[in-house]
Amino acid sequence: DGLEIPDRGPRGSPGNYAIVEKVGSALHKKRLAVLAATG
């Protein structure tokens, strides 16, 4: 299942943080799900 992420802006663009936040929260959720399943 893929993530819908916007196009990257120029280096240092505040819009790029939205991408970082989306990817980070998705990875965090996945990690929590894996830990809950194995824990």
C-alpha cells in the first residue's frame, strides 16, 4: 500500500516537511503494529 505524497519543493521548502511528517507517521504506525503483534 503506497502513500500519497505531494511533489517535493525546492530544498528547504516548508512543504517538504509535510512529506517527512506523512512518511514518519506511517512508519511509526507500522512499527507499533509490528511491536504489538510480536510483543
